[in-house]
Amino acid sequence: MIQLACHKVKCPFSLIKQSRLVFASKDAIVMLDQFPVSEGHMLVIPRKHVANIYELSSKHQATIWMAVMRARTIAIKKYAPAGFNIGFNDGKAAGQTVGHAHIHVIPRYAGDRPDPRGGVRWVLPDKAKYWRE
Ligand SMILES: [Zn+2]
């Protein structure tokens, strides 16, 4: 069974497998990432097809953020992570490959990296480490 999330032709979020669906609200779909970087990696996707979160009204953005919080709560209950990295790739230069905005909710687990310090700073590995040992 599939859930319609977006009506745009050729959008990868136009059809979503029911098995990947975490929950759906009036404004957002939350699903498990097809290629998870950690157990419970979810995508929060606005139902409206926009390339960038900032194309949504501030009220709509607030409902997306509420869906992020709900996804985080579900992940805590189901997977018991030790932390999260939450964010999105804004533009091709930042690594955005899908033209429909979405927010990654990535549960983190103790020991999943030898030294997790810096978190999202590691998108640019050469500059991530700013501290001295
Ligand atoms: Zn779309």
C-alpha cells in the first residue's frame, strides 16, 4: 500500500511505501529513510512540493517543526538513541539531491563514531575539528 505525499510528477516523494510511513499529519509526511545512516533515520517531508523549506509560510514551517519534534519523540521511544543530528541540505552546494524539501532526523547512538564531537560540522571534514586534544 502506498501513501501519496506529493502530486508533482517525477518527485521521489510522490509515492511512499506504507511500510516506510511513520506518520502523516495535515502538513507533513514522516517516513523512514530508504538508505538510513543510523537505525530510525527519518525524513520529515512537507506535503506541499517546495524545493526549500523557506518557501513555506512561517505558519507552515512551524507545523513542519512540530512534525520534527513528534518524529524525535517516536524515535526516542522506539530506538532509545543517545542523541540526534537534525537538519536539511539547503541547495546543491550543500548536498541537496532531491528537489522536494525534507528534514533529516538522525538518531545517534553512543559509540556509533569513535569521537562524535562537532556533529554536523563534519559535513566539511577538513574544518570540523576546531578543538585541541
Ligand atoms: Zn514533491
